[in-house]
Amino acid sequence: MNAPRPERLRVGRPAVLAFGSNLGDRAATIREALRLLAADPAVRVQAASRLFETPALKPEGVSDEAPPYLNAVARVNTILDPLALLGAVNQVEDELGRVREERWGDRTIDIDIVDFDGIVSDDDPRIVLPHPRAHERAFVLAPWLDVDPDAVLPGYGPVAALAAAAIDPVVPYDDGEGALS
């Protein structure tokens, strides 16, 4: 009889990951990113949202010239600490062709750690928790509500109230492939 992998027996901590893509086959890239994370023995995907489409957001505001984004959120449990999870998501981004040349630039994939077990911290410049702009971004909040209608963003309050106050346009997107998970 095969013994279960020890990694899967350890108690994980909850995290919320946000996915965005505006280059190439956006839906396929987000699905592949989710598949790669789920294949990591230290990460267990609990739920994934539907896809949502939003215009590109640049430092100067919404851009009509840049390709629109597809966005999604996944709830995961992980035995990794926040920095190790950041390393895992950065590895997936790299594997899927992420290029980091321009702040808020167009990208094949972006994966952000929105929340990690309710931690509020800006002690390490590599990772700020919760994600510093998540509370005002409908492209994070709407998909998060899709997987957890009772979600609360630490330090900011109920995600439903935050989503209602967010001003960026977000619409559900159907690529004909069905749900992400």
C-alpha cells in the first residue's frame, strides 16, 4: 500500500491568491498557473473563482490602449510561510513567461498574495500583507466574493462592502471552458 506524502498530512494555513493576465491566451494561462500551483505538494487549492474581465490599470489610471485583463482568485491552504509561498508563485510566473520590465506593465501572468492567514505586516519589503491595494481593486474583490461571500480583508473589513465601494469595472467572463476548479 502506498503511504500518503508527508507534506499533505501537515496542517496548512489559508491564503488568498489573485491571478491576472492580459497577454496571450489569458484564460489558458490562468488555468495553467492554477494547475501548476495545485501540483505543488506544499499547496492545496481549496476553491477557484470564475474568470472576470477588467480594463488594464496603469499608474495614471485605466488604459484603453492596453489589452484588458482576465482575473481570478483562489483560496489555498499551504504549509509554506509567506515568503516561501511568494517564491512558489514567482516560480509559476517565471515558468509561464512573466517579464518584469515595467511597473504595472502588460503581462502573461501576475499572481499576488492578497491575504495569508489574516497576517497584517509590512516588516519585509518583499511582501506586504494583506496586499496593499487589494481593498480598492474590484478585480480582486469580485472574484474573491465568488469563492467566499463572507470573506474579510484583514485591516479593511468585509470584502462585500469593499467590492461595493470599488470603482473599477469588472464583468464575469465566459471563455466556454467552465469553472476554473
